[in-house]
Amino acid sequence: MTTASALALALGAASAAPAAAALAQQQGQQQGMPAQQEPQIEPVSDEEIWSFVRAVDDVSEIVEDMRPQLEAAQDPEEAQVIQQGAQAEMLEAVESHGLSAQRYNEINAAAQSDPELGGRVAEIAQEHREQQGG
């Protein structure tokens, strides 16, 4: 992978949630878990949505912190090391909020395909931003 393509991969996501979901899915695939096409998941509690929203914030911060490092990478190997480090940080961030990578991915995919869940996530995200003073 070239530095340019690594940078495009890191910066190309419209938001951190899809990037983190792809990361977590990649982590799951490396651990032998199958990727899911259509999310058929257990109901998502408000507590899980709060955890998801907080995890998305942390993942977004990691992505923002990684950008300058990735831009400064001198070669593809260095870019790959930076990406792997960021992936590990993102996974740790997701898990620190009580979610597995798989559950994070499930909630992310379901929120994108289910307008009701997407609305609940958006409401809680707004409430979270207000609590954070922004």
C-alpha cells in the first residue's frame, strides 16, 4: 500500500464511525469472525447507544490525531505501522466503552439502515454534545 493510498483510506471516510466499523470488522475477520452483510441484531438499549456515541467520539479523535502522522509518513511501511497503531487504539477505545468490535459494528450498520435506530443515535449524540458543552 502506498502512502497516498493509505492516506486516502484514512481520510476518505465521511465520518469516523464508518472508518471505525471497517476497522473493527477487519479486526473481527482477523480473529476468524465472519463479516455480516445484513445486520440482524439484538435490540439496542439506550445504554448501548450512549456507549456507542462515546466510542464514536473517541474514535474520531484517534482518526484526527493520526492524520498528520500519516501525512508525514516517509514510506508505505511507516504508514502501515501508523495505521496499525491507530487501529489498535480504536479497538481499545470501543472496548473501553463496554462494546465489542462486533457489537459496535452491528450498532453502526443498524443505525445506518434502520431510520428509527438512526434517529435514537442522533438524539443521544446531540444530548452528548450538549453535555460536553458543544
